[in-house]
Amino acid sequence: MRALLDELEALLRETPSAPALALFDRLRESCARTEAHLIEAGNQLLERDAMQLVEAATRDLVQSERDAFFKTSCDLLCVLDDRLCFTQANPSWQTTLGHDPSRLLGTTLVKLIHPDDLERSHEMAARVMAELRVSEFELRVAASGGDWRWISWTATWDPERQRYFGIGRDVTEQRALAKEVAQAQKLEAIGQLAAGVAHEINTPVQFVGDNLVFITDAWRDTMGYLDALETALGSEQREALQLRAQAIDLDYLKREVPTSLSDGHDGLQRVAELVRALKEFSHQDGGSLEPADVNAIIQRSAVLSRGELKHLAELELRLEDVPRVPCLPNALGQVMLNLLVNAAHAIEERSARQRDCPRRIVVQTRVVGSDLAISVSDTGQGIPPAVQERIFEPFFTTKPMGKGTGQGLSLVRAVITQRHKGRISVESTVGQGTTFTLFIPLLATPGLSEAA
């Protein structure tokens, strides 16, 4: 454009004309203004393009960060439509519950919810949609292996997108821990009550026992006196005394009274043992491991479980001379009680189908390497291999409703593996029996405490 203007100016200079030159100057000014406008418009276009590029890059960055958060979050993230069908699911569904996220798309979450929680799940979905606010609740969701996991949900409804947005966190272990804490508190309260009862029983047991000793000695002295009297009396007096003895059946009394007194002593001894076991069992563990006689702990547990075992199985203790072991005596006593009662129930279930099955529980202690091994063997029904993998899971039980809580073996694992840093092995044959072996280190791990 400038070249054309320069050429035109040259022609006008050759044949000057004032009006033509004035018009030319106006034309040049107009062109200059147009050029300036074009440059400014171009700069604005460049600036706008640059801003759009920055905005696009920012959107891509935000989207990539959102995608990274969605993919790397340990929580269960999902987007559901109004029918509770998956439109998005993050990889944690695979790592936490074993469900392939791609296979979840288009399927309904309802199929994964525990039957007992279905009604509540529909209620919560309706509430979240109606209230349009973030809601929190817990539901059981099926894992791919068939077990149920407690999931704590935080969910909201987006009316514009017509979508539920949910975040789920597996709280199964936390619930189990809370259950254990509640159970421990309950056991502590029962232990305190048992200690008080044992203390109250102990005094009358002692004076009843002392009175039995007195009566036994008095009976023996009385019988000796009667024998001496019979020897010292004349024949007529002796005959009269014998008639009186026959009237009261003295020979029977001589046979039965000592037996009755002996049985009374045995019964009181059992009550004394039970009271002593209750007092020792109710003693609260300290904050750290302390050396204790494991054989004595097992014997106390045997005394306390006698009422549960006596009609179901014969208990045999094979306790070797083992060293004192750093442990939590009360917790270990609870472990032994759980294993003994479980063994008795296993034998009971087998005997219900096989009346002539052996009914025997054997507890053995021995040193194995750097561990003290405690074995509890029973002749019960055994544990199928598929079930063995789950017996230590919280709330898992094969017992009928009301018979078990699924907490016994979970507590055993927690006490042995977490609080004592030991290990547990299980050997079982269906139809023959099961052996649980606890391995407790002979030397305590430095810094190990009850809170471990």
C-alpha cells in the first residue's frame, strides 16, 4: 500500500496540482489511520488467541489434576445417575473391593449393597436428592470375594447434571476395632464385677472350709472315743451300746460321713480355685509386657472354662517346663478361653452328626526356637480350606445365629500378632479336628506395649 502511495505521489509531483496534492495527503492520512487500526486489531487478536491458549492449557491442567486425583485416590469415587447406575468409577474399586471399574459402568450400585441395607440405601438416595446437601452414612458393600465391607459414604446430588457424586471409605477395620474396644470395656466391667464377687465369696468359703476341717477332725476324734468306750465297757453295756449303734446305723455313718466330708472338701477346693482364677483373671494388664507363667495362665483358663467343657469334651493339659514369657497375662487368658470354648463348640457340632466321635481337647506348651508354642487341638468337625482363609476376619462366624459374634478369633489374632508380635498357625482336617498353635516370642520386642 505504501509503495503505491509513493508512486502516486511521484506522478503528482511531476504534474503538480494543488487540489490533487491535497487530496493525496488526505488519502495518505486515511491509509495511515487504517493501518494503525489494522495493527491494533491484529494485536488484539493475538492477545485473545494467547489468552485462549492459556485458558485451554489451564483447563487441561485442571482436568489432568482432577483425573489424577480421581485415579490415585485411595477412597472409592463414583458418579451415579438417577437410577444409581455407575457412569464413572475410579481404580480404588478394584484395589479395595476387587471390582473392575470398567465392568461397573452401566450397572447399578444396588446389586452390591447388603440385603439388610437396601431399604436404607434407597432412603439415603432419596434424602440426598431432596435436600441437595452433602450427606454421610454407612452401608455394607459386597467385595468380589463374597465378603461384606462396611463403607462410609459422603454423597451429594447435582440437579444440573442429574448425577450423584459419592466418596466411599472402607471402615470395616475401624468398626472391628471399635467393637473390640467396646468388648474390652465390657470385659473390664465384668472383670471388676467378678473380682468383687470373688472377694465376697472368698470369706464365707474360708470359714466353711475351716468348719469342715473342724468337723472332720471332730468326727475322727469322736469315732476314736466310741471305739475306746466300747473297749472299756462291760459286756452288758457294750451290748446296749451296739443296739443303739444299730438303731442309728452307725456302720453306715462310719462309711459315708468321711466320704461326704471329703467330697465337701473337694467341692470347696474347686470353689476356691474358681475364686482364685476369677481374681487373677480380672486383674488388669499394665501398659507393657511382663514376665508371666504361661502354664499357670492356661490352668486358670481351664478352671474358668470347666463349666462349658465338662459336658462336651475331656480336657488334657500337656504343659512342659517352659520359661516365663513376656506377655499380657489377662489378654492371653482371654485368648485361651476363646480357643477352649471354640474347640468345645466344634466337638459339639461334630458329635451332633457323629455320636461316637472322640471328644478330646489337648493343650500343649513347648519351646520352639525363639518362641513359646501353645497348641490347642480338638477332635471337632474341622475347618474347610475355603473357610480357613476367613476365620480371623472380624464378624465372620460359621456358628448359627445367636451362637457366635465373629469376634473370638479376631481377638485372638489381635492379641497374638499385634500386641505380642507373635504368629498363629492353623492345621485342620474336615471330619477329624483342628489345631491352633500360638507362637509368642521368648524375648519381648523393645518398645512393645499394650497400645501396639
